[in-house]
Amino acid sequence: MASRLNPYLSFTGDARQAMEYYQQVFGGTLTLRTFGEFGAPDTAIADQIMHGMLETDLGFTLMGADTPPGLAYTAGDNITVSLSGDDAELRGYWEKLSDGGTVSVPLEKQMWGDEYGACVDRFGIPWMVNIGQPPGRP
């Protein structure tokens, strides 16, 4: 997969409705994955969205998810810049973006199999970096 840079929106329990609305606005293919699918099947958030992605025919990508309990949510500040792909350059971007910033999730392998990290850079901009495994690599 080629690397992409796109907005990532946070919601408080209505990510499914919001992402379906954006699909009506922009068209395209919508993929929604719940917390229940990723190891939290018997929790109050099992049916909430852990990761949603809308990819349009014009090449727009919009991602979003519900904010799990215990994480901060502030309306108006609920957008993060996402870098994702299987490109080795993403690791270098992570190092530069996190340098002098605040790391909330270290870049490491996650339950979905990719490496993921989250930080706020030195200018106060929140970033997420997700490095997928290239085809053929475990």
C-alpha cells in the first residue's frame, strides 16, 4: 500500500452514524471495524467503532473512530493527522514528529498486527503513525 496522509476524526459514540453520513456526502467505500472485533466483545463499547475508513473514487480518505472510555475528547479538538502505509519511510517520519513532542503511544506492534504510535509534535499537532506489514511478512 502506498503511504497516505489524511485526517482522522474522533467521536463519542456516534462514529458509525458520522462515517455513514460522510459516505453519503462523498460516496466511496466505507469500512467499519468495532472494538468487539478487536478483543473487547463483552464490553459496553463492543459495537462502537475502533476504526472506520472512507475511501472515495476521487482519492479522498477520511478515517474516524469512537473515543474509548478513559481517553480525552474535546469537541473542536477531535482531529488528528494520520500517516499510514507499509513504507519504511514512515518510521523516519515518526522519529522526527515525536522528537521534542509528547508520545502517548510508543511506536510498537499492536493487536491488529501493525506497528502504531501516537504523539503530539512540538507544535501541538496530534499525529498517528500506522506501519502495516508488507505482503509476505508476518
